Amino acid sequence: MGTQNWQKLLMPYHQAVDELLLKINQLKDQSIQMGKISPIESVVGRVKSISSILEKINKYGFPMEDLEDKIMDIGGIRIICQFIEDIYQVANMFYDRNGKDLTVVKIKNYLEGIDQSHFKSGLGVPKASGYQSYHIIIRYPVFTSFGYREVLMEIQIRTLAMNFWAIIEHSLNYKYKGKLPENIKERLTNTALTVGQLDHEMSIIRDEILAAQKLFKMKSGTVNDILDNINNLHKLHQDQKAIDFENEFENLSEKEDLIQLILLKKELQAEVGQIKDSV
């Protein structure tokens, strides 16, 4: 296949990756804007390189004309979550969109078969290597300069810990061309168990972690608002008032009293509002 034909083949996948990244990041941002903690920690996308596609064709003996039906991960999106429970939530986002702006084609559940009641697809089974992730194959429509196309995309959803393990395993498999030495294979399997235990422990204290994150977020937002309004006082030529509020802010910051900081923020907002109204 010539260079131009490869470009024509892969162009819709690049477009699908860009569109899905935009949509998923918008979902994340909307949660944050509403004061919620998003189940999506981060999201990345990629289109397989030509060499990777050719390797897969040679490995499985696919005819070139069938590669788009046989290779379901030419385009891929990886969503990273903090907790196993978040994977459930994100997966259900795609199920809820099924038949609207995408079609769910296939599910590959490689998660440990513990409490999976949130899923619409039942229990999962990790790979023998210990690999854990939740994959959804979707058919996604795109409108390109070549016309309407529907492409298969793989959505991978996993926790931070699962992702770390998977990246290491992928690198080692690439180095050894899939034939890992037994001692490395054994270590990887053992560390996969550790990853599972880590995710399980994090789930147990999930509420405490989320509460701490919410508190930190609230404090950070309050401090930013205070500093912005002190700066506004300087812009309004109220330098002495700005200095007085600055001193009060520094005293409260040392005490780490969030309630008093919130009250100071409200007082500052009212002060700035009154000065603006009187100008």
C-alpha cells in the first residue's frame, strides 16, 4: 500500500481520536465546573503506526483488505481513573451513548472478578499475565473530506496503578518480542497481584480520599479568589485596604482556618463590589 493510501486509510482514525478526546475532556471539565470530582483522571489517544499495523497483519495473517475489520484498535483512547469504582462509572457513560453518537460493538473485561455489580457486562477475568483493564470496542462515525466513514475504536479504561503496570509490561514485551524470561514473567505476575491489592485498599478508603481532595480544592479556590480580589483593590487604587486585607490573609493562612478564609473571601468580594458601584 502506498504512502497516500495509508494516509487516506488512517485519516478518519485521527479525526475520531481528536473528536473523542474533545468529548471526554468536556465531560471531565463539566464535572469540575459543577464542583464535582470527575471519575476521569486523564485521557490520551493515539492511532497505531503503520509498522504496528503491519506487525499485527503478519502475526495473525490478516488479508490487507480486511485489516479495518480485523484490527479493532487502529484508533485508541485510554482513560485513566483513580479508583476501580470510577471505571464502572466511565464505562456506563459509553453504554448510555450507545445508539446515539456511537455504537458499542464488543466488550473485553479484563478486571478482577470482584464486585462488578455496577457493570452491564458481568464479571471480568484478568489475563494470565495479570493484565487488568476494561476495553470497549465502539463504532464511531466521522465526516471526512472523503465522505462519511464509520471506524472501529478501542476505549481502554483502567486505574492509575493498572496503567503503570500495563506500560511496564508492554515495554518488556516489546523488548523480548513477547517471549519474556520466566523470572521476569513471574515478577510481573506478582506485581500484578500487588496492583490489585493496592486498588482494593484505595477503594476501601475512597470516601476519605475524595473528602480530602474536595477540601483541598475548596481551599485552593478560596485562596485564589482572595488574591484576585486583593489585586482588584490595587487596580481600583485602594492600596491601603488591599494591604490590610493582605495582612489579614497572611495571618489566617498561617492558622490554616478554612472557615475564616471563606468569610474573608466574602468580605473582600463585598468590598470590591461596593467600590465598583460607587465609581
